[in-house]
Amino acid sequence: MSALTLSVSQLNEYVRRLLQLDPTLGDLVLTGEISNLKWHQSGTLFFRMKDEQAAISCVMLAQDAACLRAEPFEGMRARVSGGVGLYARGGQYQFYARDIRADGVGVLYERLTRLREALSREGLFDPERKRPLTRVPRTVGVVTSPTGAVLHDILNVSLRRDPKTRLLLCPARVQGAGAAQEIVRALHTLEAVPEVDVILLARGGGSMEDLWTFNEEEVVRAVAVCKKPVVSAVGHETDVTLCDLAADLRAPTPSAAAECTVPLRAELEDELRAARRALCDALRARLQAERSALSALRLRMAALSPARRLALERERLARARERLRAAAQGRLQREEARLRASRQALAMLSPYGVLARGYAIVLREGRAVPSSAALRAGDGVTLRFSDGEAHALVEETKPHEGEERT
């Protein structure tokens, strides 16, 4: 029996059909570790699955890769669903993947823990980096899927709290291959819009794989360095992603995030009215204070005016003149009284005061003769009386008993 002769393409096609017709090889789950992970620009994913003893090339077409719940990473222990096939043109035996899942939640937790520790050491999660939100944002930027219920919830809450709130949606996939890159681009786009004061990053709940995009390093870094404050609302209240830690504020749900970023218009109006009343009260008080100050300045100016100053000086001069007149009059009266007293004392001490009582003063040559011993017979003397004088001639002097006679 002669050997069958086939061309290379015929052989490859024959083997491809054999593999395709085998039900076991057409639908199986391959376990191992992902390596040599590469994304083609068309969206096709190429990688290798390996274990301790062997390896196999794998390919995932773009339409399947777009549906991945979480983007695979180098070194990931995974369970890959698909089938074995042959790439006829190159004669390559490979595994055609239709879905990729982490081989146990521990794989994702392990990677999450390592990345969290690394970013934490860099300070990306430090509370000091958190920025306060604008109380009344001009525009709220929203990064989420345009088709999910999350956007509907955000719109409902925003319209209920303030119908005039402006929301700017920058749509992005929130799950699967390429979602991380779209979210990063959306953040960069919104932070470049001047009117956007805060960015809301949101998606609904799900498993760890569903939310894994928000644990990707490039997304976490984009949130941390964003120029605008970011509110993270990923998953439900119990779901915590690295984006939640890097964001300026973490909201438990997208609806809660809308409540945090969109102020309640009724409260704002109440606060505005209260602020207006307080401002009016403050203005009235300030006006009254300024009026009082102005009145005081007017009084001070009036007191310091030249005419007022001259009048005050004239009044003070008049008072001084009156005091001087009273003082001079008092002084004059005191001096007159003192003079009268002196005159009285002088009159009492004067030798002429006793002349009116019948006494006379004997004068010789204009001087009083103190005793008879000072006179000699023949001396001419003058007798001074109270009402005149008389001239006499001493005939003799006669001393009192006990005195010598001359």
C-alpha cells in the first residue's frame, strides 16, 4: 500500500479539522499561569499558558477579549475556557481562548495586596493629599458607562437635588480589556475642561473581577494625580477598590456620590436668604457705627475749629480776668486791713499819741530831751503839745529825790 501524498496546506487543514471535530478538545478549561501577554492593536490578545512541565500558545479574538470581566496580567494563575485548534497558515498548534478567569480569588487578592502596599509607600493614599469638594460646582464631570443603570441613578439624584446642575459625561467602559485606558483618557479629558469643578467616577456593583479595572495601577495613578477633585463610587458599600483609596472622596454608591457632589438647591436658597439677612444686619450695624463715628468726628472738628478755639480762649481769658480782679480786690482789702492795724499799732506806740492826754515833749535843737539831766539853766527848749508848740527858757533843773541837782 502506497503512502498518502499531501501538500503542507492539506496536512494542516486535515489536522485542523481533526482537532475541531474532537468534542473534548473543543470545549475545555485550561489551567496554568499566563506569560508573554501581548495585546495587538486590533484588540486580539496573545499569551502563553504554562505549568511546571509544559507551555502552549494561546490567542483570544478581539470580540471575546472585549467581554472580559477583568483584564489578565502577567503571571496570573488563570482558568482559560476555550478549545484547541491549529493555525493552518503557520502550522501552529494553539489554544483559542473564549474567557479568562482568575484561578481562585486569592490570585487577585495577592496582586491587589502587593499593588496596594507599593502605592501606599509612595503616599498615593495619604489623607493629606485629599482635597475638599467645591460646595457649588459649575459642572460635574461623570466617568461611567453610558448604557448602565449607574448613569440613570446619577441623573435622577442630580435632577432631584438641583435641576440646574450641569453634568458632563465622558463615557468609558468600566469593565474588561481596554477599560482602564478609556477611564484614564476620560479623566484627562475632563480635568482639561475649565468649567468642571469635580469628577465623579462610578460604576455598579459586581465581583472582584468585575471591579478589577478600578484596581489597575494606571487608573489608580490617574485618579491620584488628577487636577480636579475626584469622587469614587465603585460598586456597593462593601466594595473597596484602590481607586476609592486614591480618590479625594469615596462614596458608597453612585447615588450617594451624586448627593455628595450636587448640593440641595432648597438648602442653598435657605442659606442664601440667611446670608442675605446677616449681610443686611451687618451693613446696618456698620452704617450706624460709621454714623456715630462721623458725629464724633464732627464734634471733634467743631471743638478744634479756630472760631471755637478762640471762643474757648476768650472765655478762659474772661474767667482768668475775673479771678485776677477778685484776687486783686481781696489782696487790696487784706492790705488795707493790715495797714489799718499797723496804723493803730503805730498810733499806740507813737509818743505823740499821749500828747492829747496833757503831756508835752521837750525838744532841744529839734531833738527830744530824754531827761532833765540833759538840760542846763539857760537852755532854750521847745515844748511840743498835741495842738502846737511853745518856746521856753530853762531857768533851772531839779532832779527827783535821790538824783543830783544842777
